[in-house]
Amino acid sequence: MKLTHIVSSSLLLIGSVINAHGVESSKSDEEKFNSDISLPDLLSIKKMPSNWLVGEDASLQQSRMILTPRKGSKGSLWQRNNYKLKNGFTVEWTFRSVEYSGKSEGGLAFWIINSAASKNDDKTLYNGPSKFDGLQILVDNNGALGSFVSARFSDGSAALKKEEVHEKSFASCLMGYQQSSVPSTARLTYSREDDNLLKLQIDNRVCFQTKKTNFPQGDYKIGVSADNAQTTEAFEILKMKFYDGAIQDSWIPNVHSMPQPKVYTKIIDSNTGQENLLEKDAFDAQSERLSNYDLFKKMDKLEGKVLANDIVSLEKKLDEILQVQEEVVKYITQLVIQRQDSEGGSDYFGDFISMNEKMEEMIKEQQKIRDATKTSGQAGPHVDEIASKLAVWLLPLLVIMLIMAYYTFRIRQEIVKTKLL
């Protein structure tokens, strides 16, 4: 009886979990919409509601929240109530930047950070916390590759400095946002149910997505901050919508992605002075070792051919070379065996070796005569003596040369016979 009760209770518990998951996944976008966290329609209000905290120089003007209304200003907008994160969220920020274009140390930052680990008085990083536990999405034009959007995580253990934010970014994409009359919409989606998917879309185009992140369940603060760094750049917030989970637009196919940096290196020919532009990847753009990059490209091309089995011509060449080598080895081996059989084995090359030894003895004898002449200080030996000694040595040498000529003639005849066979 107890066993039946335990099994039935377990089945009910599993069924309730599956049903809850199914209900959560089957909700429409309207049902997932969280009005308490979202901004109200700014066209219909004249004052921000009490659940939103407006900081510094930010003000509501002409149905939009202007975070930096004048030169050298800062502003922020934070949700006063914490958001309890469970399985996921989607947040959409509609924003724009006007009144300035060009490089600036300022920027616009979107925050989703742990409320327990953040400090309200820390506003040193783009008018937001430099020491935070969570995610920051930054829109700025102070990087080496122009204006772009970048993202970074922090665990709150150390403060993040402005000069190192780009180095510690885990993702980025190019975005021309300054002096745009058309607002941009950044959609950030996190789904624990879809293997911890984190995805950022700008105007329905994918900036980045990854499944290597994990937002722990808990209370989070949601907000935006801006700092125009002594410029006239005005950062404006027009809308902010929040959903408890991924919405339909989050699953737009990744057909049109955001543009990524393209870096070109100028190459000048030292001989002709001709200039060429070589497109290089962003990871190699900071390196001056062009040969490494070219080698990488060639290896990549070779790897593609190997994987595609495109090495037929190389195999044919190798087979032909091996076949020729085998034929040459066989021919030489056969020729040596025939000569050894006809001339009495291994003594075939004895005449050449003995001639070499006699030549060395003659050279040594001549050297002794020179040394003796230098030591005595007298004139050299008589001409008749020299002629007689040379005759003694030249006669055997002449005989040896005749023998070599005979064997050379015989070897040529054997080679001709072998070819005819």
C-alpha cells in the first residue's frame, strides 16, 4: 500500500513538472510580457513611474528619456524593483545617439547584474558599476575597430577599468549608431531551457550568440547608463520591453548577421614600389608577421584538398617516381651480377684499386725527391736520371691505362647487348 502511494506521488510530481514546462514554453509573447519591469509608453506619460529610478542628468523630454542632454553629462535609468530570474528572459532596448559623431571615451551601457553584489554608489564605468556580478552590453566608439557593440561578464571579484573593457569582451560586432535619425533596437535573450542560449540581436540581425553562459537563478537589477565624456553626444532611450522568457522574434533565423571587422594591410613591393591591400582577419591584424598568416592560409587550403580527397595528381606522380626507381635498381643489379660472373667475382674492380695505390706511391716518391733537394741546397738530379726513373714508372702506368681502355670497351658492348635483350 505504501509502495503504491509513493509511485503515484512520484508520477504526479513528474507530471506537474512536465506540465509546468509545457505551459511555460507554450505561452504567447503577450503572456510573457512583464509590464512591471518594462518602461511604459513614453508618449502617454509626463513623469516616470515610481518603480523607475532616474539618475544624474537624465530627464524625460519630448516622449523620450535623454540620458546625456548636454555636453559633459551623465545619466542612468534603473528598475527600482529586483527581477527574480528563473528560466530565462528577453529584454528589448530601443535607443539612439544624436548630436555627435566620432571617437569618444563615452558610451551607452545596458546592465543585467546581481542585485546583492552591486553597489548603488559605484558609477565609475560609463556611469555604472565597475565592480559587478553579471552582464554588461556596451555601445561605444572608442575601440581600435570603430563603433561597435561588445559584451562582457564579470563575477564581481575585481573592478573593471574602462581601458580594459574591450580586451575582456567575449563577443562584439560593428554598428554605426551615431547621428542616426532611425533608432536601433537591441534584443537580448537568455533561455535556460535551450541549453543556456544567450543571444543578442540588433534590429533583428544577430550580433552574437553562445551557449557557454549561465545566469544563476536569483534577484537581478536591470538598467542602462551613459556618459558622453565631455562631448555633445546625446544618448536617448525610447522604449524598453521585458519578457519572462524567449519570444518569437528571438528565433529569427541567423541569415543576416551583423558585420564583423575587416582589416587591410598595405604591402609595398621593395623592387617595384607597387602597393597592394591584403585583407586580413581581425585576430591577425595586430601582428606584423605576414608570413605566418600566408602560411596559415596555404595550410588551410591544403587541408581542404586533403579532406576533399583532391590528391589524385600527387599520387600519380609519386607512383611514377617509385616505378622508375625500381626499374633503375633492377637494371644496375643485373648488370653488376653479369660482370661479376664473367670476370671472376669480386676481383672485377681490383685493377682500378691497384692503379690507385700505385699512383699514390708515385706521388709520395716525387715528394721525397723534392724534400731531399730542398734540404741539400744542391742542384737537382741529372736529366738522364730523371728520365730513367720516369720511364720505370710510366711503363706500368701505360699498361694499366691500356687495360682500363679494354675493360671500358667490353662494358659498353655488354650494355648494348643488355638493351637489345
